[in-house]
Amino acid sequence: MNTHSLPVALTMGEPAGIGGELTLMVWRRRVDAGLPVFFVIDWPQRLAALARRLGWDLPIEAIADPEQAQGVFDHALPVLPTTDAVAGVAGKPDPGQGRAVLESIDRAVILTRQGRAAAIVTNPIQKSVLYDAGFGFPGHTEYLAHLAGIATEPVMMLEGGGVRVVPVTIHIALKDVAGALTQSAIIHCSRVAAAALRRDFGIARPRLTIAALNPHAGEQGAFGREEIDIIAPAVKALQDEGIDAVGPAPADTLFHQQARSGFDAAICMYHDQALIPLKTLDFDTGVNITLGLPFVRTSPDHGTALSLAGTGRANPASLIQALRSAAQLAARRRAAA
């Protein structure tokens, strides 16, 4: 098969969440949305039953391998079956189905690393359910890094509304952020982001703006010394490596329209500093992109939405964009290889 025709692998996600119906929705919109060919690793009968409950006349076809997806995609949703049958009751997660959820991720990674899928798009998982099933990782990204066998920590980038953001600290309490910030963490996130912007986004000389932590960038130490002791030295180290980085930049003036035109990615010090502006600019179509993996992985920027599952009212815009982005990034990565 020509590498440019490789399909994208889509994972099942939490069976009790909105991932299944979003998968059905995006296939129904494949032509109007200009989607790449994709297949989903799931239980075909589950998706067929879900389509019937939602009143959608949607053909589903089981495939034996990813190579069959190209010939099926135009007339049916290609589904590579999981080993275990999966029912999935909307809004009611079952730890007993955790093995199938993990198998879907495992096989997507294997197939992508074998060169049989172009990239991976992951539907949201319910981590609490997987923990009950014995899942030993903080989240999706850490598990993917484990499967990839990489020693360095992957980096999360969010893209949407014409802006890209990278949080240095992610899922920790706000009171713990200052203590968790280190020069090495800022430098690592910035290096990985700069490399990805060159290779996967086709930006020859990426421009990074490094956000401050404190109001007014610390006001020369009056509001905290993190800018002086941690962030500014990290920026200097990046500049010494030849990376186009500036900062620390006050976060309250970093995301207005003119400021956004001055950088290709903003390196932010904590979760909400990055995600509030992105979701304000583009709540529906933001995409989560994992940088630093040996394969392309994207995901929609939302959770399992258990309370919305089974209603058919979930918005597929973020998954549509995640599929588009995955195909585009994989194509650029192949071209740069």
C-alpha cells in the first residue's frame, strides 16, 4: 500500500461515553468534512446497536486488517474488532470492559509502529474505571509513552482558534505549581515543542513565547521570584541552544490578537493558563496533540461526557479536527523523514 494512503487508527475510548456515537457521527460526515480514511478498533456489534438506538441508518463492516479500510470506507464504517465483546451502557462505565479499551489502544500503537496505520486518534477514556481494572498509569499519554518505550516524557500541545499552547505542569493543584516548576521542565517542553513544530508543522524556525507565572511577570520580584530564578534562566538556555524563545511574558497580555501573531506556540506554566485562552478562542474544535512520541497521536479536547452519552447530541467537531490534524501531521512527518 502506498504510504500516503495509510488509514488513521481511531481507538474505542470509554464504551459508556460519547466516543462511539462521535465515531458514527464523523463517518456520516466524512465527505462534507473532508476526512481522511480511518478505521476504529472496537466491537462492531456495539457500534451497530448504538446506531440503531440513535435511529441512524449507518452501515458497519468488520475488517480483518487495516489494509482493508481503504476499500470499505466509502460505503461503510470500517471496524477492526477487539478480542472481547463490548456492550457499553451509555453513562454507566463497567471496569470489566477495561481490557478491551486498553486492547484498542495497544493495537493502534502496534499497527502504527508497523507502518500499517498513518497515525492514532484516541477517543476519551474514563481513567477512574481503568484504575479499577488495574490500570497503572496516570493517564492516556503516559500509557502511550510506555507502549512506545521512550524514556523522555511526552509533551501535551493544544491547538485551536489559531493558537498553540503547551502547559509545563498539567494535572496538579494550583497551590503546587510554583514548587513543581523547574528550569529543566521548561527547557524540555520547549525543546520538544520546537522540534515538533519544525518536523510535523513545517515551521522552519519556530517562535516560542514563554509565559510568566506571576502577575506582571513578577514585577521584578515583588510578586514572586519564579521569573527571576527559574523562567528567565530557562529562556536564556533555550536561546543559547539556538531556539527562538522569548519571555517571561506576562500571561494577561499574551493572548490578544496582536500578541498571538508573534509566536507559533506559547509555553505556559500551568494547565488553566494554557487552556482558558485556547477554549475561549475555540471551544468546539480544539485538539490535543502529543509531542515527543515516535508516532503521531491526537485526540479531541474533551472528556467522556457520560451524562451526554447515548443522546446523539454530542458535538463531533473536535474529533473531526483531531482526525484531520492526525493525517496532516503524519504526512508532514513522512515528508520530513
